[in-house]
Amino acid sequence: MRSRQRMFAAVMRLLLKCLRLGRRRRFKLVRQAEQLWQYGHLCLRSLLYNSFTNGDVVLDSLFEPVYWLVDHVTRWFGVVFVALVIGLTSSIVAIVYICLLPLILQTYTPAWICWHLAYGHWNLIMIVFHYYMAITTSPGHPPQAKDDLTGVSICRKCIAPKPARTHHCSICNRCVLKMDHHCPWLNNCVGHYNHRYFFSFCLFMTMGCIYCSISGWEMFRDAYAAIERMKLLDKERLEVAANQTYYQTPPPTFSFHQRAFHKSVVYLWVLCSSVALALGALTLWHAALITRGETSIERHINKKERQRLQKKGKVFRNPYSYGGWDNWKVFLGVDVPRHWLTRVLLPSPHLPHGTGLSWDLPPCVTKQRAPLLAI
């Protein structure tokens, strides 16, 4: 009896010992898991911690794949956009020469004929010249050697000197002097050396589209009415063909040349009016920027700086603005009065003021620039 009790007590002690050992092991595993979790969490926070991180940085990081896709699509489709511009412009010019010019020569007075021939060809030459120069002229890039420049920062993306007003283009993957934006319709950046060509192309293209829309308004109304009559006659012809008798004759038909003429006039007016509205708004936007002496990128930078200084009771002054009139003279390269004719109203490949590396006072500006900050 006693032996059985001793055996039972020994089994119970062994069982309790096993239970305590299992509990200790379980608690030990839980403590190790908690320590690993805390250690991993601390490592993750130490790696991702940044005192400058905010909501904008997080959104930029989340949209980085979208930016990458847009950059690469714009880079590869730039040639397609240039071909589209050339194709649409060529189609308009062909319609004017084939369809409208013979009609103008037959119906207009000699004075109006001379006006249309002179203005139309001048506008076309200005459009072709400035577009060709805008797509073939390099916007300007800073030198790679830092010894050539003093007092400049370093670009974080290409690790190269970055002078004032220079910004990195993610599509071209290079820094651009006085960068305004990357234009897919030019397949090129708009910068220091081709900014004037870009704006002049937008201006003269808008003027040409407005000229075509106004001059072709009456022709457009007549062509649209003729197309509506074509549709009605086609409908009547189908009805007559379905219920034709010996006493019925089919309605008259329009020739292929007449159909092509009317549709070409409608196409010309609709395309020119649409481009005039869209490109005209863009031209006005850039004209306002030029008047203020800033680029599209600098507008956003100056706006934030203006708001920041306003909270401190200070006023921001753009150091690259010389006043509205002088800003236009500097932008267009007008040094003497005759340059308004030779450099603005006529094709001119003259270079802009300065090299884009430093911004000294241009010779055409008579007054000194305003200070950067004023209390």
C-alpha cells in the first residue's frame, strides 16, 4: 500500500515538474518573441526616421511610380508629339493652299488679297522658324567641373554643380539652365537658350489660328450648311431608291471634290479654333510669368517663399525681375529700338543675355534690381 502511495506521489511530482518546465519554456518563448518585435520595431523606426518627413513627403513617395511612368512615357512619346504637330500644321497649310487660296484669289479685292498673302506667309514663316529652333536648340546645361563655377550648390540627383535658376529634369535626366518645364510637344526642355523660341512659337501659332478662324468663319458656316444638305439629300436618295417609280427622279448628288472641300473647311475651322483657345491660354500664362521675371518652376518657389516671409512681416522681392517692360526687353533680347523689328517681328537666332550660369545686370536695363528681401 505504501509503495503504491509513494509511486503515485512520485508520478504526481514528475507531472507537476513537467508542467512547470513547459510553462517556463512557453513564457520564455513569449518573452523572446516580444524582444524580437521590439528590436525590429526600433530598427525600422531608426531607419525610416526623418525630422523633415511630413504628409507631402509621404505622398511623393507613394506617387513615385506614377511619376516614373509619366517621365518615361513622355520621353518615348516626344517624337510622336512632334510628328503630330508637324502633321496637323501641314494639313492646315495644305487646305489653305489647295482649297482657300484659289477662292480668295477669285472673290477678294486686290487689297485684301495682298493683305492675306503678306500676313499669312509672314505668320507661317515665324511659326516654322521658331518651332524648328525650339526643338533643335539645346536649353543649356551647367558644366560638370565644379572648378568652373563658384558659389553654387550641388544637384542631389546628378551630383553636379547647380547654378542659380537651374533645375534637374527627370525626363532628360540632366540639369537645365533656367529651366521652365519639359515640353513633350517639342521633345525638349524649355530653358535658358530656347525659352524665347518656345514662347514665340506659341504666340505666332495662336495668332495664326485666330487669323484662320476669323477669316474662315463665313466659309465655315457655308460649308457646315452644305454638309447638312448632303445628309438630307443622301437620306432622300435612299428613300427614293427604296420606293422608286417610273415618275420619280433621284435628287442631285454632290461630287467628291465638293464633299472634300466642305469637310476640309470644317476641319480647318474646328482645329484652328480649338488650338487657339488652348494654346492662347498657355501663351497668356507664360506672358504673365515673363512680365514678373520668373519661370513656371520659380512661380511655385516664389509663392511659398512669399508666404513664409509674410508670416514674419517681411516682403519678398524677386531678384531676377527688373520691372515689367525691362523683363520683356531682357527676355526678347531687345537692346536698341531697331531690335523690335529685327529680333521680334523677323526671324532672329540671337542668343539671350548672359550664359545662364550667373545673372548680372543686362545692358538694356537702366535701373538697378530690387533687393531680395525688404522689411
